[in-house]
Amino acid sequence: MTRCLQLARMGEYYVAPNPMVGALLFDAEGKIIAEGWHEQFGGPHAEVNCFAHAEQRGYRDFREMTLVVSLEPCNHYGKTPPCTELILRHRPRRVVVGSLDPNPLVAGLGVARLREAGIEVVTDVLRDECRELNKRFFMLHEHHRPYVIQKWAQTADGFLDRVRQSKDEPVLRISTAVTKRIVHKMRAENMAIMVGTRTALLDNPALLNTHWAGRNPIRVVLDRKHVLPPDARIFSGDAETIVYSDNTEWDFVLRDLAERGIHSLLVEGGATLLETILRSGVYDEVHVEVAPEMTIGEGVPAPRIALRGMPQQIDGRLLYEWREEHGEA
Ligand code: AOF
Ligand code: ZN
């Protein structure tokens, strides 16, 4: 199963909102004879690629074999046919499953189908690790909202930026070239990225992922008063943009994003939006970058929250990152 988790990760950045899934087959002697993973959204599932790999290598008889897969095999017609049917055609002796699939179209039905057909099924092997790998996918299906990560950078004296009146005054650069890359990695890891009105106006960010593998995130912006100009960079044609103006309540935004199938949201500011979400209590992680030698005396205060845990030190910056366990409305 540890190997399946490694295989699953090969699909990172390319499968969302589907889960990352890895599969392998081992023979009666316990030797791994084939591996596969879910490589791309809409593409074949891990099990399909695994059996295809085995067949490529000349294997035709799977009756003494064990199939290991990090997520319960699906039993529904989605973009691809049910993996349970493929498994029943090949009839391995045993199927070992990491975690059950929270997707209501699958949940428990895949395992039940295999058992009814007389295949031995073992479940919950490294279940916690399998759930952790797909924490975003599980959040969407179990809590009907995206997994939320709040992220900001602040000076040593606790400011996000200088106070600026127009976008002609440049934003304060706190991140370095290296930590900027880490931010783009986070943009690649999450399906959507969100900012408030002032940030969209004053910073005029494009919010794309140009420095890491994978896709651009879907951009989400609040614009209650319809003040964002159509030529704001957030509306550039490079990625989709969702604007909330009539209803900008956090609960509503989360529910709406979930209905659109968005399983993860990175909130990049500004101060008002970050504070609102921190106060709501409905978020999952916080990532804060501190420039330990930069002080500006006055400016836009960073959220007043005690930084937790041991920071990583990267390129002269301190990176704090912690998890919230409550996260529920
Ligand atoms: C698996 N193995 O590798 C994946 C699974 O639209 P489809 O056909 O791609 O189905 C997507 C759903 O199938 C997804 O939400 C999840 O429940 C399951 N994904 N299942 O057995 C895989 N990617
Ligand atoms: Zn499947």
C-alpha cells in the first residue's frame, strides 16, 4: 500500500477533482508484476492502467494474484466504466483496498460488489495515509465544501503591506524568488484561489501558476460593489474566474464552490478576507511566511493570530504551517 501511495502521487496536479489513486498486482510469490495510477482527470483509473501494464508484460491469468489499490474500486459509470467490472473479468484472488471511497456514487458499493462475486476483499490498509493523500477529495464528499488553506506573507512586525491608495504604488515584496515558487506550488495543489476586492484592485494579480507543474487554479474573487474593471488581470483569458457579488457570505461561497465540484481553495488575502475566514472558523490550514528582518513600522496589519509550530527556514524566510482540526461551520 505504501507503494500504491507513491504511485498515486504520480498523478498529483493532473487528476483534480478526482482523487490520486495507485494500484499494483502481485503474484502468488508476492512479486509485484504490474503497477498503474490514475494519470489524468477523465482518463483511465488506476486499476485499468495496472491491468493494462500487466497485459503489456504478457500476463493473462490473474486468478492467483492480489490487486492492491489505495481507494475502493468504483462501481459506477462516470467518465469511465466501473473498475469492479474490469476486476471481475480478470478475477484476482484478492483485492486489498486502502480507504473506502466517500463519493456517494461509489461509497461501499465497489467493495460490496466484489465480495458478492466471491472475491476476498481486505479494506482499511493504511487507511489514514490514504485519506490524508486525498484530504481535499474527502473534504468535498464528506463535508460538501472545499478544503480551505489560508496563506499570507508578513513582515517581522506583523504587516502584510504598506497602506496604498492606488495600484500605481507598488506592493511590498515580502516573498523571495524561492518562496514565490512555493506559493505557485500551492496554486498547483489547489483547484481554486481566492482574493478579496481590494487585493484584486490594488495588487491587480493574475493569480496564475507560472512557476510550478500543473494547471492554473480557477480564480475566485469577491466584488460586492461591482468595482472590478473588466481589464483587471484576474479576468485574463488564461484561467476561469468566478465572481461573487450578490451573496458573498463565506458559507454560501463554500457551498457554491462545492456544487461546482471544486475540492480545494487557497485564500491569498487580503487582510479583511483572511480575518473574516479566521473568525468563521471554517478553514483547514494556515501557511504564513515571515520575513524576519523586514520591518515597516506601519501598514496593513496581518491577521492577529499566534503563529504555531516550528517554521521551516527557506531562503531567509520563516515558513509556518499548521492544521486546524475543527474546520466545521
Ligand atoms: C478508482 N480508481 O483511479 C479513481 C477513482 O468520472 P470517472 O469515471 O473518472 O469517476 C470518477 C470517480 O471515480 C471519482 O470521483 C472517485 O469516486 C472514483 N475515482 N476510482 O477506483 C481511480 N480515480
Ligand atoms: Zn474506477
